[in-house]
Amino acid sequence: MWNKDEVRGKVDQAKGSVKESVGKARNDEDLRNEGEADRIAGNIEEGFGKGRRKVGEAIKDLGDKLGK
């Protein structure tokens, strides 16, 4: 199950991709660059969320093993 960081990261990636495409179509370098920055930030946020989820799962697994 995705956490909030992963979802926000995916949304930012999609938003960035749209901005990049519109920027390219309009020949608007600023909008294209803004889209690229949003997309990259989304990748980072999603990666952070995945890491956070993995740590949480590992802690839960450890707790389950210790509880037995």
C-alpha cells in the first residue's frame, strides 16, 4: 500500500510531465524547466516514501518475529 509521500510523488511526476509537454509544445523554456523540476522532485518524494514504507514493513516484521 502506498503512503502519502509516494502518492504525492506520483502526482508531482505527472504534473511535471504535463508541464514539460506543454512547455515543449509552446516553445516555453521556463514552463518546460518548471515541469522537469516538478518531475524530478516527484521522483525524489516517491523514493523517500518507498524507503519509509520499507523501513515500516521491516519494523513490523521484526515486531511480529519478536512477538512469537
